[in-house]
Amino acid sequence: MSKTVGVLGLQGAYAKHSKMLDQLGIKNLIVRYPDEIEKCDGLVIPGGESSTMSILIDQMDLRKPLQRFKKPILATCAGVILLSENKSSAKVKPLHKLPLLCERNAYGRQIESFMTTIEIQNEHQNFPAIFIRGPKISQIKSNKVEVLAQLDNSPVLVKYKNIMAATFHPELSNNTRIHEIFINLI
Ligand code: GLN
């Protein structure tokens, strides 16, 4: 049976992830309801605005299904903040699925967005990484978190068990490699 990847479609760059999965021939579904999440074999949590997504997660009763979800996840940018172990604040209540802390907006404002190339561990080609108000991973709290790529000595792509997390936007480049690595986890 073919696998279905869910793309959390509450806010942010979900459509671009869906397009990239289409391009790879992967069946995917924009998910917004608890029962939809449960049906997926993997899940993408996109970038966007973590505070808005955090509110919508609770409004849509998605907190429990997301916490229960044990299949592979690809989190990008705001998605990393949502999975982190950051302390809950009035703005963002993270899901604590990824043992790391991160600092929101650490690369500056929208106008300071940039693209750079990063080297991914065990990959032959560099990857074009697009940073838009991304978080910086400030502390890794488990030795099971593998750092797959860094920028200026800061981790920007990590893997923890079956969760991949990128502080940039792989879906906005035309390189599908990170999505391929994620799909191979499913
Ligand atoms: N700055 C956003 C936040 O804090 C993340 C930005 C992004 O996902 N591109 O949620």
C-alpha cells in the first residue's frame, strides 16, 4: 500500500511542501483535523509563525494527536520551535518531542532573510538553505540528536530518531534531497 505523508496545513509554507512531495511522486494530504493526522505515515510541520500555529493546534484539538504521533516527522523552521523543548510561553506552547532548545528569530527579521549553501553529512552535494526569521538551536539535550549540518558552528539540520528538523526552508529551494531523506525514514 502506498504511504501517505501529511502536511500540517494550519498556517505557513505548507503548500510548498505538498508541491515538493508531489514532485517526488509521494501521496500527500494537507492535514487540519485530529483523525487526518492519525491516518498519516509521516508528517511535515512547516515553517510559518510558531505562535499562530501553536494557538491553532489547540483550537483544532491537535495537541494530543501530535504528541501521540510516533511516525517520522520533518519539521522546518517554525516547525522546529513547535517540536522543541522550549519553555511554554504566552505565545508558543511547544510539543516537547525534540530534545533541544532554540531561540526564535535568531537570524534577524524578514528583511535579513538569506540563502547559503550548507554541507549535509554523508551527502555529496551542498544544499541551498533559505533562512527566513529562522530559529537558532541553542542547546541539544540528548546525545541521540545527530547534527547533519551546521552553519557558523550552529546546528541547522538535525535528526533525532525518526524526526528530522531544519531551521531553514528546504521546500523553497528546488532541491528535493532533504524531503527524499525524510521519505526514506517512512
Ligand atoms: N520566526 C518564526 C517563528 O518564530 C519562524 C519563521 C519561519 O518559520 N520562517 O515562528
